[in-house]
Amino acid sequence: MSKGVLIAAMDFSNVAADEFNDWYDTEHIPERRNVPGFLTLQRWIGAENPRQSVATYDLDNLEVLRGPGYRAIGGENLSPWSKRVTAKVERLLRYEGEQILPGDAAAPARAGGLLLVGMTPGPDVETAFNAWYDKEHVPALAGVPGVLCARRFRTGASGTKYIALYHLEAPEVVDSAAWKRASGSTPMPQKVRDQITHRLRLVCRNYVRAT
């Protein structure tokens, strides 16, 4: 069974930053760390907008999210603090997907940045989209200096179907000349580009709790 990922991205402009981070750091993340099958738990903050938050969780598989451990803390069983905070934020993305590239590679532990790219190809171009991504685009970007890991995920749910996560030495890697050359060397075929929806691109830096 493929490894899974859970990604939660939100804008917390309507919540005091200290409360939001206290909630995430002292309750939300510790709850999930205690659920069997949660492997890697990482937090990220928008590189340009520090009120954007992204959390990425590597999972043994997606069945972890159906198990009793996660059900006990999720959904209707969210804590009062979780319900209060999440009622105020703007959800940018909640994503449950299976890893499709490369194999079982896990998130590196000490990345300084993250690029999240999401999109949904039309059914007529999905095969061509995946061939371009897997054989051209990811290999080109994975070879850029400062790229630590490049992975892709697919979901069966509605909305954003494919997510690519690039763990970086620093968020500035995506502004480098090498990144721009690599990205330009593999343009998405126009017939595919014309049928892409649910685009999302977030550049983040690793979250460090204020002391």
C-alpha cells in the first residue's frame, strides 16, 4: 500500500498569531504525533505572507485517517480549542493523497523551505499530464541545487487531484537562475495547460517557534 500524505493549508489572518501557533504547537501537532501511522509532522509559514500556514504529515497509508486513533481527535471529535480556531481561519487546502513519485521517499528532516504545487488535469489529458510531470518536469527540478526532495501525490477526492511537494534548502531556491532554467526547459504541453483547473502554488519557509 502506498504511503499517504495529509496536507492542511490555511490563512489565519483572523486569529492572533500567538494563539494560532500555541494551538498548533501545544495541542494540534502533539495529538497527531500520538496517532499510530503518523510518520513525519512538519509546519511551514508562507514566505511572502506570514499569515499563511501549511502543515504536512507523512502517513504509513491513508487508512491511518480512517482508524480509531485519528477519528478520536478529528472531525466531530475536535477539541473545543480546535473548533474555535478553525472556525476563524480561511481554509486554502485540505488534502489526503497517496504518494505516486518517487516510491516511498519520506520528507527530509531539515528543509528550510517548501514549494507546494497543486492542479487538476482534465480527464482527456491526464495521461499526458502525468507523463510530462514524471518524466520531464520533476526530474528537471529535482536536479536543481538546493532541492532536497521532490514528491508527487494523487487523491481520489474532488478538487485538487495532484500535489507536488518540493523540499528545499531555502524558499529562495525557486527564485534561482538554475530553477528558472530547469522549469523553462520542460514547458507543459499547451493542450494540457488548456485543461488545468484548481491551481495552487505556495512557497513556504520552515516554521520556527518563537522563543
